[in-house]
Amino acid sequence: MRKTFETEIQQLKDELLLLGSMVEQQVFGSVEALKKRDLDASRRIQQMDEQINAKRYAIEEQVMIVIATQQPMAHDLRLLASILEVSGELERMGDYAKGIATVNIRMGDQPLLKPLIDVPRMAQKSVDMLHRALTAFVNEDAQAARSIPAEDDEVDGLYTQIYHELMMFVIQDPKTIERANWLLWVAHNLERLADRVTNICERTVFIATGELKELETTGIKD
């Protein structure tokens, strides 16, 4: 019975990593499509979001089956509850990538207000944090999980930099406000994605210690 349970847990962790990989590809793909103003690529990103949603629900269904059939206690129950939570976080991160794709489509034939430099940096840092947070989660590595949220400052710093640059464009030419808002929304989505990485780290600590509390991080919150 225990061996079957451990096999099912490992399968769930593998599926969670697969979902995470799908989200990572979506984030990079959405930013690359925006950078190239590739509307077809953005439409594919939008369509791919349905697969992310389906994967999340499949994970949730499997978690519920394991809870019902194995009747886990203590640590195992915390792990299963956290897998449920993390799959939801990943699905919402996928929504942020879809949102970036939607921005690119809605811009139509308008050129980018400025070359994308810091936005790809935000994407790279956010995805790097996500990847390591998921690795810490499946390995139940609380020490690694505690160290990652502090890196959110770097993402917040890039967001602030983008905000100030875009506001300078608007001050110099108020007619650029719409195009500035498009890029600000993109940066905001990436900033929120990095915030959700902290939630995953908190769940990792919860699995290991049984304590669910906020991990130390500073910067922009909404």
C-alpha cells in the first residue's frame, strides 16, 4: 500500500513539473512574440492556455483520488494539499503569459513604444525563480525555498525602472500613453508572476515544517 502511495506521489510531482515547464515556455514565448510583434505566435500562446488549464484540473482530480483512496495523514496530507495549491498558482501564471499575448494582439499594427530590454530580463529572472522554486518543492527543500523570495527585489527593481522610463515617454508626448500602458501591463504581469513564486516557496516550507507563514520579501505588492 505504501509503495503504491509513493508511486502516486511521484507521478503527481512529475505532472506538476510538466505543468511548470509548460508555463515557463508560455512566458518566454509570449515575451518573444511581443518583441517580434508576431501576432500568430501570440494566438498560439492563447490557445495553449487551454492545455495548461486542463493539466491543472487533471492534477487536482488525481490529488482528490489519492486523498480518498489512501487517507493520508500529517506530512502526506500537507504535501497533497500543497500540490493542489501550487497547481493553481501555475495556472494563474499561465494566465499572465496569456495576458501578455493578448496585449500583443490588441496592439495591432502599432509599433512598440521602445525596444524591449528590461521586459525580457524580468521574464528571465521570474522564470529562473519559478524553476528553482518548483525544484525545491518536489525535493521538499525548505532551505532553498526560504532563499528564493528575496530575489523578488530584482524583479521589482526592473518593474520600477520600466515604469519610470514609460512615464518619461508620456510626459514628453502624451499621445504615447496607450502604447506606454500596454508595456506597463506586460511588466505588471511579470511582476505578479514573480510574486506567486513566493507562494510556492511558502508551501514548500509548510510541507517540511507544518507552519504556513509568509516568507520575508520586500518590494511592490498589490
